[in-house]
Amino acid sequence: MRIAVVALGKIGLPLAVQFADQGHDVVGVDVNATVVDLVNGGTEPFPGEAHLAEKLAELVPAGRLRATTDYADAIPGADAVVLVVPLFVDEATAAPDFGWMDAATRSLAEHLTPGTLVSYETTLPVGVTRGRWKPMLEEGSGLSEGTDFHLVFSPERVLTGRVFADLRKYPKLIGALSDEGARRAREFYEAVLTFDERPDLPRANGVWDLGSAEAAEMAKLAETTYRDVNIGLANQFGAFAEKVGIDVYSVIDACNSQPFSHIHRPGIAVGGHCIPVYPRLYLSVDPDASIVREARAVNAAVPERVVAQAENLLGSLDGLRVVVLGAAYRGGVKETAFSGVFATVDALRARGARVVVHDPLFSDDELAAHGFDAYHYGEAADVAIVQADHAEYTTLTPAQVPGLRLLVDGRRSTDPALWAGVPRVVIGTGVPA
């Protein structure tokens, strides 16, 4: 097959590589000329994705994969077009911002040719595939969906850093607008993906047709919103445990030893492109979802609660030098989307603290671009707050952050044996150790 992938980001590029690795001819489209040049040079444009560098180095010279900024080069004659353009959420209103996706869809429509399967993998509010993309594609192309081309929604279900493994591990969900579209989508994804054996699933791992685009849209929103709600519950348990002096992690482990309990872990923040965003997409179509709204509010409030706890323990943070450990939204990933670092820094600055930020994945200039002063090991600080669970923080010692009066571990990452003699508070465990 000839396949076009629109948007070569942290999901789109591995998808393009996956398709090419299965023997298909793939053209990736991206508005970023630097990304396009790097891909055409066989170089990964971002670090951290397992096996991406070696696959690019193999597939690009072999002519199986190339990139372009020109839709006219990529779209005409494609058997399938997969679109993974980011969908943003307005910070103030929490409403979906379709700007980038609308632009990409109009460009796609302008060059769409008969016989193409168009698959949207970007997570969407329920109803958008049928109600927004179908008429936009038809108007821009002059073609009719269901006759001249077929449209399907098939949500990505992978985690950055392990995309290729996740593509094999999880069923590929599809939801089309017609029976023929569903047949085409099934054939396409069965030709570009392979699946691990999963005896734990109710049916064989592979392509699962949910019967409609709306059902597939809701499935992705539901599985990610569940995680946000579950973490919100864990954070409420953790807040109560702090008040009464209980270690909430031992409680959660005890609960989860029974097969009907699956409580997540509390943490200082829920970040990334997915978990803090998709509940808002769900709320945009289901405003009565009060549980979802409350969980989102609980999780968003944790950085403020953690900083307030540090203030209560020390009496004041005014004038103190506080280092926030981790700018990334989670350990090992060089990404700050909806990271808890922003709310944590804001809460500290509001109390008069002199804030510095450390992250092993970011240079001083990159931290400065986010408005942060960089911290380096060996510099004195009064307080340290662990915001991201980077692996190196598991071996962090007081000697690396001299002068500490308090360590607040918002991820339960640090080793208590290494922090003897320094007051250490772990989120969800109550009094200082």
C-alpha cells in the first residue's frame, strides 16, 4: 500500500515507521521543515522512543519512508491517510481548539483522491468524526464519504517511549461510518500491525470494530478519563491519610491484593497530552459528568496542596530557595505538556519563594525558555520538591542538595535510607520521616 501519515510527532512518526516496517510505502507530512529534513536524513527528531532511531536509519535509506511539507506530494493516490495532528484544549475555557486539525483536514481534503481510506487517530470528542470531519472532507474534495472515500476513527492507545511495544500489545479499535468503511479499516490495520497473544482478553487481540465512530471516540475518552478519576480518588485518599498519619501506599497495596480493586497511586500532578486533557474533551459533550469534573479539579489542586504543606511545616517559604526537581510531566520523558511543574512553581512564587528548577533531560536554555532558573547539583537550597519521577532521583542524596531543611517527595521516588537526618515528607504518608 501507499500510505500517508499527517503529522510526524511523537505518535505520528513511530506510526509511519511501523507502517513502513511492514513493507508499505509511506510518506509523512509535517508543517515543520526541520522535522521533515531530519526524517529524510534518517535521524530521529526527538529522543526517547525505543527503537525509533535504528528503524529510521534502516527504512529511510531503503526508500520505504520519506517526509514532506507538501500535501500535494503525499495525499493524491494514497490507499490510506492516517492523521495524528494535535488537538488542543483552551486553558481558560477547557473547550477543544480544533485550529491545527481543521487546517490539516482542509489541506488533506484539497488533495484527496477517490478510493482512499482516511483514519483519524487523534483523540476527539464524541461526534466529531461524523459531524465535523465528514462534511469538511466532502466539501473540500468534492467527493462523497461512503462512496468515493471512507472515513474511520481509530484512536491511538500508545505511550510515548514504548509506541512499538504498545502497538502490538493493545487491540486496535476502529469505528467507521459504514460497513464498507469498517471492512476497509480492518483490512488496513491488519496489514500494518501485528499483535501479541493476549489470553487475558475477552476475545482475540487484533482489530476490534466498535460499530460506529462515536463508540470508538467514546472508548478512548472513557479509558483515559477513568485514569484521571481513579488518580483523583487516590489523591483524596492520600490527603486524608496525611491528616491521620497513615501510609496510603500500604493501604492501596492491601486493597489491590483483592482482584476487584484497582486503585492508582497519588501524585503531585497529572500531566501530559492525554490524562489531564481528555476528561475535558469528554466534559465538552457531557456537561453532566460531575464525577469527571470533580476528579479533574482534585488533581489540578494537588500542587497547591503540596506547597501549602511545605509552608505549614516551615512556617513560611518567603525568601527561601526552593528547587523543584523535574520539569517533565513524568519521568524519562522530555515533555512539559500540562506538567505539574508550572502550578508548583506558581504556588511557590506566590508565597515569596525563590524558585529554581532541575531536570536531567533539559538544558539551562530550555528551562529558561519555560521561564525557569536552572538548578545544578551542589548548589544550596532550603527546600526540594520532587515533581517528576525521573530515575536518577531514586538515588538522590542530601549531599547533592546541600542545606536542605525539607524534602517533599511528590512522587514517592526518593530512598528514605539516603535521607536520614533531613525532614522528608512523601505525598500521601502524613508526618515527616
